[in-house]
Amino acid sequence: MDLRKILRQYFADDIDYEIQPLGAGLIHKTFGVGVDGNAHFVLQQINTEVFQMPDAIAHNVNQLLTHAHQHRQDPCFPAPISTLTSHAFARGEQGEYFRLTPFIPNSHAITTCNSSDEAYEAAHQFGRFSASYASLDCNSLKETIPGFHDLLYRWQQFNEALISGVNNRITASKKLIQQMVQEEILLKRYLHIIQSAGFKKRVTHHDTKISNVLFNASVKGVCVIDMDTTMSGYFISDLGDMFRTYLSPGNEEETDLEQVGVRKEYLEAILQGYNEKMSDQLTDQEKEALYYAGEFMMWMQALRFMTDYLMGDIYYGITYEANNLNRAINQMHLLNQYRKQL
């Protein structure tokens, strides 16, 4: 595909832009766009198999930008550039969706959280993001991935996989399945949360991995990026995903469980950074669920990995046959290690 044809939907001048692959994202194809070796823009091809309603993403971003403009505040993320015909996305010859955003000078993203300072800065930025939109009616946002962090939905999918999944995988995984079923109390608490007036739905990012924060050269957070999963949700999604992805030195692909654990100083840094912006936003009931956020997210991700394994690896990409099984084992181990720190 000639990406220069895509760029012509944004710029009237026929500049010979340099286009290079950027980052290591697993969902979208991302490219840096520059002139004379200097980056100016970021071009992304939206993965419409994962995000089947790109217009919902555009709607949500527009809601956020409108709110920020009305309140004369920083939107906390790079605003996408409209095409020459005032559309949110450029379209490829086969109907592909492309988005262009400005490159933030003197900024960079990282793929793994390697210090408590990084954990603090990222949590501070995600807290700032949600707090900035406290007065926005989150019901005005559309679901970009239905049921994304709905624990009941993920539990139902898991139970359906126990019935209709690959028989030999179900049989061979009985011990792990039993361990996961024994955590159903986490579902009961989630159901209490979504039925409680003490828990608020608010603007929630839903994908708070460290690579979705830009840092400057002094390792200070600049802003958050990737608004694709931003929608109405509960704070446990954002805080829980930070716990899940920052705390362990070994990530979800690690099979040596000695490398999967909780760095307590990172836990404290996340709470400090997030609470500096969100403490006055959270209710007393929500503050009592700060640590539950980690249990919620770790168990839900284990359920998702295990469900995919039992169904024959139809969602997550794998590099070997037991990849999703080992991911589920990894997340259950992380959950147990996390509890030892509470």
C-alpha cells in the first residue's frame, strides 16, 4: 500500500514525506512521518478486526476534545488531525481506516516499566486524564469494544469454553481450571461494585500499559496516548491494568515463574501517582477497592487467556501451542504473588 496516497488526504502540498515503521504495537500498524530526518506526525492503520466500529472511536475523541475546549483545559492526549475533507479518518483503497496525529517533540514511549519513577509518572498521567474529564457525562461515550472489561461477560465466555472448547485441552487443564473457578468470589465483588451507588462510572482509558504514556528526556510523563479503548468504565480497570502490567519484572509471556512477582516499591509508586490526581475524585467505597483493582484485572486476564486456549487460540496471537495456557498460568501466579503483598 502506498501510504503517501493516504497522506495526500491530509495535506494539500505534495511533500516527499519519509515514512518509517514506528514502535512495536500489537494491534495497529504505526508509522512515523517526517521530513529531513525529523519526525512530525504519527500515522496509524486501525485494526478493524479488533475495533470494528472506528466511528465510535472518532465520536469519543471528539467528545473529549470538545469538553477540553469548553473548559479551556489540556485534553491530556495528542489530538488527531482531520483530513482535508474534515473526516476523522483517511480511507485506503480497500476501505482501511487511517489516523494521523502530531508527533510530540522531545517525547518517547517505552515498552516495559523498569523503575518505580516510571510507574509513578505513568500512574500520575492516567490519573490526570480521568480527573480532567470528571465533569464530562461518560454516558455520552460509545463502546468501542463491547464487554471489554466486563468481568461477568468474561466469566460467561470461560464457562462456555468449558463446554464447547477443545476436549483434550479441557481435560489436561483441569487443575488450573479448578484454581480459576475457586476465584469466583472476585466476580461476586465485581457484581456488587456495578450495582453499588458508591462506585461511579467515569471516563476510563482501559489500556494503561506503560507504552501508552509519553515521557520526556527527564523521564517525566508528558501525556497519555491511544484513545481507542477510552469509554465509560470503572476506575478499577485503569488502576488494575497498571498493577497487572507494571508490578512484575517478567511480563505475561514469561514462563519462568521465578521472574513473575510484585515489586512493592512499584505498587506504592502507582498508588501515589494515581491518587495525587484521583484521590479527591474517588468515593470512600472506591478507595476501599484500590487493591481489589489488581485482583480484578489479573484474574480477568487469566480467564481471557484460558478461554482462548480452550477454544483453540482464536483471539490472541501465539508463537507456540501452549502459549495461551502459559499466559493464564503466569497471570494466576501473579495474582497469588500480588496477594502476598496486601
